[in-house]
Amino acid sequence: MNAELRMTVPVARVLAALVADPAGDHYGMALMQASELPSGTLYPILARLTEAGWLDKRWEEVDPSEAGRPARAYYRLTPAALPVARQRLAELHEQTRPAATHTVTKEATA
């Protein structure tokens, strides 16, 4: 697994959706809804995550004519990627957290 994945906001959104249900199989439309990303952004991210070894991808075993739709590709975080994804999301959250606000008293400004 390549841990040197560039963490962009869209990548973080996809990882957050996957981490929310790490044992689940996730397909494109559900990930689009969870991440609020369009397909043209989501699918390249899924391809990069799969190529980097962060995701396992499997095709649904269904007869498209019986199901009335094409077979779905399902994605799941690999066991090695799950703790790394959680850590990277926590680091991103820490970096983007608002700084503690300092209140200035009247006496200090006088």
C-alpha cells in the first residue's frame, strides 16, 4: 500500500465515507451521495485509491438483464489502509480546526 497519497478535500470526503462503514461494500452512486462529489471527480479518486492499494474492488455477480441494471463495482478499504485513513483524516481535521479564540478584555485595550 502506498501511504503517500495526496490528501485533498475530495479524497478526504471519499475516505470519510468509506471509514464511516469500513466493513461495508460501497458502490459509486452511494459514495457520490455520501461524499457529495460528482462522478467525474469520484471515479478518478476511486481508481487512484485502488491503484495505490487503499481499496479492494470487486464486481457484483448479477445478471444485468435480470437485475435491470449493470453490475456494480464495490469498493472497500483494505485492512492495511483503514488505520492509515483514520489517522490521515484525524490529522486533516486537526490542521483545519479553528484556532482557539482569544478574548481581549476592555482593560487590555485601554
